[in-house]
Amino acid sequence: MRLPEKAPQLPVNYDYFPSLDKVAKAGRLQEFLKTDDLKYYYWEKWKYKANEWGIDPKHLWTAAKFNRLANKTIQLSEIDGFIFSIGTPTMVQEHLHKFDMHLGGSFQGDGIIPADEKEQYLISSLMEEAIASSQIEGAATTRKVAKEMLESNRKPLNTSEQMIVNNYHAMQWIVENKDAPFTIENIKKLHSILTKSTLGDAREEGAFRTDNDVKVVDVQTGRVVYTPPQSDLLDQLMADVCKFGNDQEKQTFFIHPITKAIILHFLIGYIHPFADGNGRTARPLFYWYLLKKGYWLIEYMSVSRVILNSKAQYARAYLYTEQDNNDLTYFLMYHLKAIHIALEDLKLYISRKTAEKQNVLTLLRNTSFNDRQISIIQEIMQDSTTYFTVLRIQNKFGVSNQTARNDLANLVANGILEERRSGNKSQFLPVHGFLKKLSREN
């Protein structure tokens, strides 16, 4: 993507009032204040607005910077380049309040996730997040193939599939270790899980980069868009990140946990501590912090799937922050929108699945099929080419080997599935016309 034009930098103790006066005399002051609060435009967008309003762009930008003087300052490290600012526009406050109401607590999320299906939804969501996060980094495979691989526990056939398996294992790891502290050792462990057998040099797995010739490059133009810190600073910078993640930093004001998780996500990309796999590490780290803080519903949401569908906006959010004197508000607002979309997607998905289940339950009201078997029937109604194995059912529903075998055997006995053996392995495929058979019997 095109590198945004760097925002004009204003000197310390700059006289902002002549510019504010220009905006007021143009009759745009109230509209400007409302727009900056709701939209928080970057310099290039304000330039466009200035032309539309008949105001000198630099005057309008100066007014915006004055309006943002109330932003909080965060010093992440004593190392140069790690002083950031962050604002709380209306949209930020609205989203944080909504997420506090829905993502955490001991009971709030119970109205969203059916209590008897939490394990199944969790497994599915971790798979979705693993697939999308890998696809952001270039994993070339379809969601259907990737999910079948994870559910059947099939060995990955290429680097793309290995990335997805690694991401899935990493998501499982942070769920299991959500209460573990942020340490350099733990972050390196997470990176080693994420990059296993996917890097050109296996020695880079779980190790900070030692090369200073590392650039963030626009894949379309080949232009360098960002140069990360030197490698000899990484130990100190990552120790500062861990201190921040463990709430040990000396801030004079409260930073909302969701805001803090988003900042941690940003910092891994900004510091670029690893030769490769920084994005893959940043996204699980975001989940990890929120789980530590009790926002348990986040593990049922795939924020990476939203990012995958808005990669250009994701990249711009990074660049706007870097090009405007480390103003994190741009990245914060993008990420909050992504969480919002992921939450709404989860609600729609659960609503749809609940409706589908009710339809099937109506169809199967006189049978003795359990919820897992009904889910299998739903899946083959949607895709008649799918097949099942005992191991896939184990992984899909989080049940024992014997329970999975019993579920499949019962479906075979009822004419829903047929078993085909190849050596010691069995596959269970839909019987042609099974739905008509069910309809006649019900």
C-alpha cells in the first residue's frame, strides 16, 4: 500500500490560536470538534476536509493537534522513540463500555454462548483464529481445508498448513497459560510454538533477531515503510514490554485493559523483536492479556478474521501512528472496530447455529440423537461431501475416543452414515438420501 504522507510536526510551545481562529471564522469550529471526536482523522483526511471547507490544511491540522493536547502520554521505555500518546474519543469510550458489559465478568457472556455448547464453540473459535491469523501472514489454503486438517489431526502438508497448526497450538497454549506472567522466556516460547518448521533458519524459532538489516517493506511496491530498533536494544525493550504487560510500569493514570492489550499488540509489530513471525506473535499476545484480565468471551471471537478482511486498514493504522509522532489512537480505534465486528459476528453465528439446531431438532424430535450427532447431521446437510473419523469427532467436540466411536456407530446404525475401512482406519461418510429417510421416519 502507499506510504501515508508524514503528518506535519508542530514545535513545542506553538501558538495554536491563530489557526483555531481561522477555523472559527470559517464557521466550522463546532463541526470540526465533532468530526475530530467521532472520526479522529489522520493528516491526509484533514487535508481533504480543509479543501472542502475552504480552509488552509495546515490551519485545520493545527486545530486538530490542539484538540489532542489532552491525549495522555505513555513512556514505554527510556530508550528513544518509545514515548507515545493516546486519546479517548467518543467512539473509544463507547466501545470500551460495551466490551466491559459483554466480554468479561462471571455471567455477562452466558447470554451469548449456550452453556452446554461452550467447549464446542471454543474449539471452533480457536481454529478460526488460527486459520485467519496465518492467512494474514500469507498462508495459502482455504478455510475448509484448514479446518478439516485441524479437526482430523492430519499432519500439515506444507508451510502454510504448518503455520495454521502452529497458530492453533499457540492459541491453546495461551488459554492453558493465561495466568502466567509476561516474561521474555514465555514470549520466546510462544514464538517458538508459532514458528515451528516455518522459518528458513530453525535457530530463529523462539529467538530475538540479531540482524539489524531488517525492514518492514510494502509487498506491492517494495518500498521500506518502517525500520525497527537495533537488535542490541531488544532485550531492554522486551523487558519493558513485559513490565507493561504485567502492570508494573509507572503510569500516573489508568489504562483500560482492552486498550493495554491493543498497545501490546502494536508494540510487538513496532519493536519487531523476531526475524519473522512478529504479527503471528502480536495477535495471540493481545488475547493472552485480555484472558489474564478476565475478558473470557474474547477467546470465542476471531479478531484476526476481521483483520484479514481489512488488511489495508490494519496496515494504515500502524503507519498513521508511526507517521504522527507515535499517536496510538489511530491503532486503538481500528482495533476496537475490529473487536466490535468480531463480537457482532459471534452473535450472528450463534444465532444462526441456534436457529439451525432448532430446525434440525424439529426434524429429529422423535429420535434419540444427542447434540453432537445432531451437529454432525447439520454439517452433512450443509456439505454432503464431508466425512468424519473418530479422531476428528474427538477433536471437534472435545470428547473421549469411546464417546466419539459410539456417536458415529449410532449414526451408522440409523442409516445416516456409512463406514468405509482402509486398513486399520475408518472413514464415516453420509449415506445418499439420508435426509429423505429421516423425513419419512419423522
